[in-house]
Amino acid sequence: MVGLLLVGIVAYQQLPISALPQVDYPTIQIVTFYPGASPDVTASSITAPLERQFGELPGLGQMTSSSSFGASVITLQFDLKRTLTWRAGGTGCDQFAQTYLPADLPTPPIYSKVNPADAPILTLAMTSDSMPLPQVETWRTRPSRRRFRSCPA
């Protein structure tokens, strides 16, 4: 029995099983801010037109969205076989839906490539009494390859 126990312990340590496989899902998240708008206005004037336009993209597997006070978040998940070409300026969808958004939108939508399989390392909330929301959002979305600096006073 001792020999069987030792063989079991050694075999268990040699198992090459990963808890979660590393899969890079081709996923894009679009965040649009419309300060002062109610969830109904955000849903009808931002989320619905963007959903109609993005629903026509080839290879789209799943689309989820949410509308809240002054913000719309749309997540597009494409088929695993598709690889997304990512540029620093966005996804190529920037001009695709811009014409369907309200003219008084203070900032254009923010496109970011996300991987839902990645666990968040750090969640950070930012507020400012001295900077307007678009400037805070611009500061937040700086490329991650730059060094982290404290917020200017």
C-alpha cells in the first residue's frame, strides 16, 4: 500500500494540467460617454444604432451591451478562428458608426481590445473635481507601455 501511495504522489505531481487554458478571444469593447443622458436616451440614441451597425460585422459571434446614466458599453466577441488586426488608433470601426451617433456627443466612442479570459489585476476608479470627464477619460486611456505617473494637480 505504501508503494501504491508513493506512485500516486509522484504521478500526481507529473500531471501537466492547467486550471484554465490561455485563450486570446478576439473581443472588442466600445465605451461611449454621453453625460447627463438617462439610460433610456443612452439606449435609444447610442446603444441601439451602434448595435445595428456592429451586428453586420462578419464573424461576430456574440454581442452584449448595457446602457446606464451617461454611458453605453458594447462588447463584441468574434469567432475564435478570426484574428483581429489591432492598431493604436482603434479597430477600423471608428468611422463605421460615427455618423449614427448624436452630434452633441462630447467625445467619440472608446474602442479597446479586451480578453474576457484574463482576470483583472487591478481595478482603478478615477474622479476629478478640477478636470472635465473627457479629459479624465483621455488620461485613463493612455497606452499602457508608458510609465505610470501620478495625476497632475
